[in-house]
Amino acid sequence: MEINSKIEKAKKGDQIAFTFLLDHYWNEVYSFMLKRTENETTAEDITIETFSKAFDKIASYNSEFQFNTWLIAIAKNVYIDLLRKKKTNLFIEITDNEDQQAYNIADPTPSAEDALIKEQNLSRLLLCIKELKPHYQEVIQLRYFQEMSYQEIAVKINEPLSSVKVKLLRAKKLLAEIIERNR
């Protein structure tokens, strides 16, 4: 009964309810994906994306079904999408000699034009990040600019790991909306 109450609160945007659901179901979804992927990083990425999609679409959740079943179905779809992307990204086999020839031809240094474009894109991204609330700016900064792990961020900001994961999910979603709006 408590789960249904939390789901209803989450449908209304209650952050505490989202955190509860994430904490409650994280291990189940993560373990499920770890068995399939046999890779901790991939399983964690899929689990994070699963919760992100589930929380974005929580209003469409049908309470006739178990919530964990719904999450697992989302996780399976995320995993299938990942496999499809990998399949389309396969490239042809080349010998070491051919690889060395290609390496010798290609100039790895970016052109002045490439460097300018990269700098402009970074400037735009930083402006978009500044539109986020300060606590979202902080987790984005720590994760993507200082490349801290979720656990390191949790220690740094003195918050539970699950709160850090939820904050990052929300921050990325809000940042994507800001970037889209500013196009």
C-alpha cells in the first residue's frame, strides 16, 4: 500500500517520493541488468536511464500492473535500444598495417575552425548550465567537469547516493530542456 501512495505522490511531482522509489527499486533493476550485460558500468547506465524514463512517464503508469514489472520492461527496452545502437556502430576489420597507414595520414590536431567551434559550443553549454538552480549546477559541475563518481559527489555534498542520482537525472533533463529552448 505504501508503494502505491509513493507512486501517486511521484505522479504529482513529489521529490521525496521519487527518491523513495529509486531507493526501493534500484537494486532490483540494477541486478536484473547486471545479469544481462555482465558489465557493472553498462548495468548502472541502463538503470539510471530506466529510472529517468520511468520518472518522465510516471503519469502513464497503469497501477493494474506491478511497478517493478513496469520498471523491468522499461529496462529491457533501454537495453534493446543499446544493443541496436551497438549493432549499427560495428565497423569493418582492418589490419594493424592499414591502421598505421591511416594514422600516419590523419592529422589529429584540430584546425583553428574546429577549436573555435568547440569553444563556442562550450560557452553556450556553460550559459545553459547557469540557467539551472545552483544545486543542479553543482552536481553537473562535479560529475561532468570534475569527473567525480556518484559516490564521490555524495560525500562532497553530504547527501545520500540516491539523492545524487535523482539530482543528476533531473539536472540532465532540465539542461536538455534549456538547450532545446535556446536553439
